Amino acid sequence: MTQITKDMVIADLLKSEIAEIAVPLLRSMGMQCLGCAMASNETIEEACQAHDVDADEMVARLSAFIKK
């Protein structure tokens, strides 16, 4: 099972078992460019900073899906 952290790379998140849930959540929080080369090499924290999203909230929301 994947552990979601702020230093997790977006590309790894998109390959995880929660990718189907992660993509719509990331997009709903303003991250529309998940397929671009720059985004796939960013960490969750870096992507959140670039999109003015709270990284702790993002990690908490993603982690909640793993616990279900």
C-alpha cells in the first residue's frame, strides 16, 4: 500500500493504487497539468506551492482514500 507524503513525486502518485481517485482530486484543487513533464517530476508539495494549495490538506485528503 502506498504511503502519501508531501515529498512523493506526482508521477509516482499517478502510478499508485489510488490514481483513479487522485487525478480528479488533484484537478479539482486546480492542478490541471498532470500530464506535463514538469508536473510529473514535481513533488506533491512543489505542485501544491505552484497552485496555491495547502500540501498538508492535499496529503490528508489523498491518504483518506487509502484508509477506506
